[in-house]
Amino acid sequence: MKFGVIGSGSWATALAKILTDGKNKINWWIRNTDTINYLQERNHNPHYLSKAYFEKGSITLSDSIHFVIEKSDVLVIAVPSAYIQDVMGGLNKDVFKNKKIISAVKGLLPVKNLLLSEFLKKEFSFPLADYFAILGPCHAEEVSAEKLSYLTFSGMDKKMAEQLSAHFRTPYINTIINGDIRGTQYAAVLKNIYALGAGIAHGLDYGDNFLSVYIANSANEMVRFLRKAKIENHTTEDIINYAASVYLGDLLVTCYSLYSRNRTFGNMIGKGYSVKSAQLELNMIAEGYNASRCVFDINKTIAAETPIADNIYRILWENLPAKEGFKIIESALT
């Protein structure tokens, strides 16, 4: 299999490292030609995970997304959800024919509240059977440091998911297979919202005892949303274990880890930063910000009981003071 990586941020760079460390040669689309030139000369990304070194000959770099798609059998899409439509807007409708796609996108496309799989089906008639998602719990920074991490590969075709995952196994990466393709993607969206809230709580000077209760309730709220949406009924006949690492584990690490950009973003909001100031300070996409509005809109139809996600949305989008929002959340916790 020939792999193509679409994107050049920290997660894209981490996945490129995993693939090349596994002796796979990759085609890598990077929009910025200066970044390409730097990588060719210095063998590392100047902006993200700069300690991750790439051997000459392991990567073919291009600023042409058409070239990378054409030369690859499997495309790993690792672009922030807010930029997907810009990146794919000029592509032909049949460009992904006979390709496999692995999504490393952990958000909803904000304009239409779509998962990447839903967007690809709508715009490119891309079949869900050829679509897979790569999920955590896994932080790019720990991948760069080669600390043991776990990746979950979710897809309707579990045999193909296993074949794809084998290319990502290294001494520091273990892989897990999951058949709940839509549910795991929504869980990845929701956990970013709750992690952002965990950061707000930290910024407001709540302690570990509160945070443990907050995360436990967030886990329950996530399950309520997934079950109310009947997402699981559309994907797999397996009994879903929501305590598994791709659901609960990813939620825990994103809420607790100092590497979590959503937690960091939320921490700034809790300390009194405006949303715009926090965005400028972070200088990276915190997927939980747009996700909070997307999930709030989706939930108008689903009508799941989500007081935590609802009030995080109100803090971020309706100027509800963080202290007031968390007083409301306090009263909802059990």
C-alpha cells in the first residue's frame, strides 16, 4: 500500500513519523512551500514536533494535493475540520475512486455539522465501507517522544482496518480495532468539548476532586448523546463497551493531559481570556471550540440531556461568564 498524508500540523507530522518508522514510504501534502523546503533540507518539520526526524527517501513532499492523491492508495487526512472544505473544494468528484481514506480529523465540519465521512459521501459519493478513522488515546507529543501509545482503527470492514493498522505498528505504537465508525467519531468530537470544559474548571481553580466528578459525568453524558442519537445502531452489531480506550480512555487523557490543546484553551478561558485572545495565544486549532456549537445545533434534533456540553457552548458562544456556567454545571453533577 502507498500512503499519502494530507496536512502538516502536529497530528499529521506524528502520523507521518509513525508510518515512516514502520518502514512505509509516504507521499506528504503540505500547502506551504517554505515548510517543504525546510523539511527537504533539515529533515524535520520546523513548526510542529521539530524533534521528529525523517530519513531522506522516506517521504515525497508536494504542495499539489492532486499529486499526492493520485500517487497514493490510502489517504490519511489530518487537516483541522474547519479547513476541510477549503482543502477539498477544488477536487474532482471522482478523485477518491478506488482509494481508502483514513480520517485523523477529530471534529465536525462547522458549516454543516458533518463528520468527514458524511461530507465525503455527500460531496464525492465516497462509500463508508472504504472509510476508516484513526483515534486515540494518543497525543502527538508523546508519539514524537516515542512513548508507548495506542491507536484505535475504526471501520465497517474490520479485516481491512486490521490490514491498515499493521502499517502503523511500531515498538512505541500498539493498535486496536473497532467497528463503531460513526460512534467513535462522535465520541472524539464530544471529548474535545469536555476537555475544553476541564480546562475552564482548572482556570477557575476547581480542584482534582471536582474534576474527577466532572469527567465521570462527562463520560455518562457522552454515552447518553450517542445512545439518544442511535449512532451505534447505524454502524455495528457488536455490543459497544463505552469504557473502552477509544471512548473513556481518550476522554480521560484529553481532559487531564497538559499536552491537550483543548484543555489549554479552556484553561485560558477560565482565567479570563476572551475567545479571540485565547485563539491568538494558543496559535493552534482547539477542535472543541467549533465542536461545541456543532453539537449544540445537532442536539436540537436529538434532544439528549447534555447540561455540561450545553453550558460550555454558552460560555464560548453566548458570553455566559465561566463562573456562572460552572455553577450551573455543578448543580447538574451526580
